[in-house]
Amino acid sequence: MSWASDRKTTRKEDRAYCLLGLFDVNMPLLYGEGEKAFSRFQEHIAASSTDHSLFAWGIPTGIADETEDHQRSYRSIFALSPTDFRGCGEVKQTTIIPPNTWAQSNRGFHAGFPTIPVTTWKQQIDNPGGLPDYIDDTDYLVILNCGSYAMAGSTWCCHAIGIWISLIDKRDDGEHGFARVTDFATCWQVGHVSEQLNSSQDKFRKDLWFSTSRAIQVPRDYFSKRFGGFLVRAERPGETAR
């Protein structure tokens, strides 16, 4: 994915279709579906894979203007295009916690992941101020079974990769779903992650339903706080806020 992140094609669909052989995926070519082709491509990969690096897109690449003017937004569990994998060339599978199975359904993407509340995560790190402003205390960090290697002093150290998620509006069955928060991934030393998770695996493993839609609705109460806008409420009780 990282190799293809800067590849240009005449048709948007071909950014996905040109990768089918590399990932041993067989799916119909539907010209006209645009960027949906890449989402469908990832669904096919997930159907026959246990590799969490499929969800590890959004790792900072160090490009100076890459993170400027970022605002909070809500994304599918799947990337929009190979470009989201630009900084992921060194990501490798590593077992941090025994993986669960996952499944795609009409309710979204269903998976069990170790999930740490932001407030708990901040207590375990030395520099909680390194988080983007749009990550708040109601979010969760999902730990993936993959990592990237970086120098720590004079030795190489494996850093586990986590993605930030948030509750979104309740589905039609009354249950909450989750969406990925923007496109920012966090790297955390594997030793610290394992120590935290192994202390109580049942406490941190969470059953999650992820949205795979391109149109994600968020709770109205979050609009002002999370989008920098304003919310005008109805004067009469019971009326819908606008």
C-alpha cells in the first residue's frame, strides 16, 4: 500500500484495481464507482486476512505541512485511497495481544480490539501534550497487532500502532457504533503497551462496530466542541436542535 501511495492513474478505480494481483484479491471491475473501489478492495482483503496493518494507515511521514490545518473529522475504518498509507512502509505484523476474528456485515465492520480510554492512556505516557488538539477525553485508542521500528537511543525499538476512535450517532437498532477520528495514528513502545494490556485483558478488550460509510453522523452535542462551529438550540422543550 505504501509503495502505491503516490501512484497516479487515469481512472480513480485503477488505484485499487492495479493492486488486485499483489494482494491475491479477485473482485469485479466496476468502472464508475470511483473511490468506492478502494473501500471494496479493502473489504476483500479483510475477508481473508488477519493482518491488522490494513487499519494502520495515517502514520505521520514527517512532511512539514502534512498535519497543518487538520480539524477533527470522522472516517471509516477503511482508508480512502492508497495515499493514506504513505508513511506505512515500515509497518510489520507483531502479536501484542491474541487477535479476535472480525466480520463485515450490513451493520458495519465488527471486531474485537484492545481499546484504551484516552484518560487511561494519558496516565501511561510521558508526553500527553503530543496529541492533536482534536483528540479529546471521550475518545478511545485501539491497539493494533502491528508495529513500526525506530531508534531509541542506540537500539531499535518496536512501537505498537494505535488508532483513535469515537462514538457516533446510534444506529437504527439503538446500539452505538464507532468511527475513526480523522487520519492520525499513534505509535507507542510495545513493552509499555503489553504491560498495560496484560494486566487486565478483559478490561481493555472491547467489542466494536465500526462504520464503513463515507457519510458518518455525529451526535449534535458534539458539534460546537469538536468542529469549532456553533449550535443553536430550539427554545421550546422537545424540539429538535438545529
